[in-house]
Amino acid sequence: MPVDDAHAEALAYKASSAAALTSSSSTSIQDLYARALSDQTQHSQRQDEQYLALAPTFLSLHQQASSSKQLLTSLETFLSTFQSDLSTLSTHISALQNTSHAIDSRLDATRDVEIRLASFLTDIALSPRIVDLFFDTDPEARPDLWLKAVRQLERALDATNPTTLPTDTADVPAVREVRTVAEACRNVVASKLRSFLITPHAALRKAGSASAGASDADTSSSDSWLFPSTRLQYARLESNAATVLGYLADDPTFKACPENLFRSLSLVLVDNVCSEYTFLARFFEGVGKDGSSPTGGKSSVSTPMHEVGPEESASITGDEMMEEPELDATPVQLSSAERKQLKGRGASEEIFKQIMEPSVSTWSSFTKSLLTPASAKGAAGLAATATSVVSAGGGGIASPSGYFSLLSMLQLNDAVLGLLESRGCANALVEGALMGFKIHAYPLVKKFLDDQVAALTALTSGTTPSATGGMWSVLNTFSSTSASVPPLTPTTAEVIVIRYTSLLTKTLWLLQDAPDQGILSSLQRLRAELAKTITTTKASPNWSQPDKVRTIKTLISAIEAVTQASALGTHPKVQNEYAFWNETLLTISA
């Protein structure tokens, strides 16, 4: 229990009174009471006197306490005002920071615009000296300056081309003026450069115009190994090359390369097969009615397609639920859910076979005509527009052009098989036809490469080659009555390495998406035989050590030129080719 000063004083007074009463010798209660009452009165008087004496002090303390309370109230008000001012100041600082960030962003954007504008101005700027050069001089006088000036003019024309410029930039008067000046310079340059470029060739044109036809015929017959690179575009299904339309078969003058016809017919076949297969599966098998729509709706991966029966394995069903992401259902593709529903059903297979067997048979007949010697072919239909890839005698590939055509068709064939699988439309009828073509065509490709190896072997050993396609007919120019071939010469070696480069690079380009180890192995054998031919052929006046070095350097340069133009430089086989021939070169030079 707490005790204050007044209570303590009262207790002390009572204690002293009790002590006085105890120590008194009087036995009269009245006397004791009177004495105690007197003492109490005296004590009260003393207290009153003491309090009255301390009254000014108490009043002063009261005033000081009141003043302190007022000061504390004022301090509280000041602190509240200060806190409000700090909040306002913090808001202003945040606004200033946001403004600063916005200004920084605008400055960065301005710098980017400045950089692009500086680059744009550099491209479109044509100095008066360049314009004077075009109008006042001829290319013959200063060809070096003209070359640099024409490059600058081309940059200006490209930079001010209305089709590539943004709309707001193309409408700027300064850009239009620069474009006008650049076009005027282009007209002047075109008129002057035409005569400058044509004049050196006028004599050649005059001398060669009479024999152009004969030269073209000679080149076509002697260099039949040439295979136009543009035909490589038909080796891929996703190429932008247009398909051949069916009505062109009625045109007797129409010609097309075999791989183009093969690609066109294969695309038509696979689209019709997929659309027919998906329709039959959805109509007769009833797939897709519960979980997917043929218009592209997606099914939930977590939704079970059927309940797990007592005879089914829960682990197998779980594996099915963990497949790759769901595929959309389209008119030519079954969704993942539809494929799960179709498993184990085959009622529509017979209907599909009855419908598509004539089309698949037509495709098979066409491919067989491509693999039939030209003398045994008829002359009707689309197959008549393409040259057979098989020679009339011997049953091998007729030319390197036929080899590349057949290799392109094999790649297309594999792509069609993959497309059928990815769309969920794989079936025995179509896959059987595609695999049948591959079984008949693949040995022809291998035989062609084996013929090249045999031809180089014959050249190394000095015996007459038995292969009809001897290194793309290079060895066929030798006399057939001779028991041995002439010795190797630098000219023959150069032709062989250039044709080897063409064979290697085009084959690798065709095999980029699906490398074929059998063909790559044959190319490796061909490389080994070519290296053996170059390095082990006996030295003679027409074939010396410098000729060997020069031939290998020509081969390396040819591979570099072709791979740089065709983006094959990073291909592992090309890198291996570089390493092999550089090592061979070091071995010869040592």
C-alpha cells in the first residue's frame, strides 16, 4: 500500500501520541484524553503555521507547473506542424525525383534519337564534291573516286527509300530534297557507268557472238556435272518455291526438275492424306467430340480422357498424362487428346485405304518413273516433264544432277514421314509407299558415291576405271581402248578437287536437317581416296611436289569460298574437312 507524505506525518503523530500516553504516569483517562487533545491541537496549529509559511512556495510551484504545461502544449503544436511540413517536403522531394527520372528518360531518348539521326544524316549526306564528281567527270578518269562515290550514293538512296522510311520521316521536306538530288545523281551515274562497263567487253562480245551457241552446247555437254544451286530450294517442304500445278502436264513444252515435281506431288498428297484421315477419325471413330474441337480448341492437360479400369495400368495412364504439351486440333492435324482416344481403334483404316489408295498409287507410279531408265519410260503425265535420274544402261544414277535430285527427294521423303507423324496421321498405306521409295532410291545414291571412289582408285592405280560415273565423267574422257589411264596432271587434279568441293558442300547442305551417316561415311571414303590420289601418285614432269601443294590449297580455297557463301562454315563436317586437308598439306610440305 503506498504512503504519501501527509499520511506518513499523521502516522508519525499518532505514534508519538501513543508513546506519550504510554510514558505518562497518570492513570486518569480524562487527563490522558485532555492531554492528547491538547497535543493534537498544538500539532495542528504547528502544521497550519508551517503550511502558511510554505504557501508562497506552493503557489510558485503551481505557477511553474502551469507554465511548463503550457510550454509542453506549445511544443506539441510545434512538433505537429513540423511533422506536417516534413510530410509536405517529402511529397515535394518524391515529385522532384519523379521529374528527374522523367527528364533522364527524355535525355536518354534524345541521345538515342541523336545517335540515329547522326547515322541517318551520315547516310543521306552527299557532299558537293561527290555531286560535282558525278556531273563533271567520267568514270574512266578517276575510277577509284567513282567507286567510293557510288557506294556513298547507294547508301543515300537506300536511306531515303520511301518504302523503308517511317511515314513521318518520309514526309520531311529535307529528306525529299535529298532523295531528289540522289535520284538525279543516280540517273547520271547509270548513264555514264553503262558505257564504262560495256566498253571493255565490246570486243569479246563481237568475237564471241558468232560462236555463242556452239560454246554453250560444248559447255553443257562437257560440264554436265554442273548442278544449279537454285534447285536446292526444292529439297525442303517449307521452301517458298511454288508448287507445280496439275494442268501443266497437258503442256508439251513444260519442263521441271524431278525434285520440284516430287515436292509438289508430295505436298499435295500429304495435305490430302491428313485432311482425309482426320475427317474419318472424327466422323467414324468419334474422336474429339468430348475433349477437342477441329477448329483449334485446346484440351486441358490435367483433364483425364477416360477412367482407369481395373485391367489398366495406373502407371501407364500416368505416363500418358505427362506427354508433351497439347497440340491444337486442325483440319489436317489431330490434337493430343484425339490421338489418345484413337489408340487401339482401326475401324476407319479400311475406309481410308479405299479412298486414298488410288492417290497413293499415282504417287508411287510417278516415283517409280523417276527411278526407271529414260529409255524405258513412257511420255505421258507429269513424269514426262522430268528427266529420269537413272541411266539407261547399268541402272545407276545418270549424272551428278541426278544424284542431287535423288538426295533432295530422299530428304523430302523423310520430311513427309515426319510431317505425317507430327500431325498424328501416320498410317500403313502412306508410310509403306514412302518407305518403298526410300528403299529403292537410297542404294542408287550410295552406288553413285561408290562409283566416285572407284574412279579415284582407278586413277591412283593407273588402270581403266570400270565405273561409268568416274568422278563425274572426268575419267570417261580417257581413251577406252587404253589399258591404263594417263598420268595425273595439275589440270585434271584441279577439275577433280573443284567437283569434289561441289559434291561435298551441296551434299552437306542437303543433309543439314537430317544427317545420314551412310552418306557421310561414303564422303569420308571419297575424301580418303582423293587424298591418296593426290599424295601417292608418282612424281612426273606433269605432276610434281609443288603441284600437290597447289592442288590442296585450291581445294581448301574452294571449300572456304563455298561455305562462306552458303553459311556452312560452322558445320562439324566442314571443320573436320579443314583440319584433314590442312594436316595433309603440312605432311606434304614437310
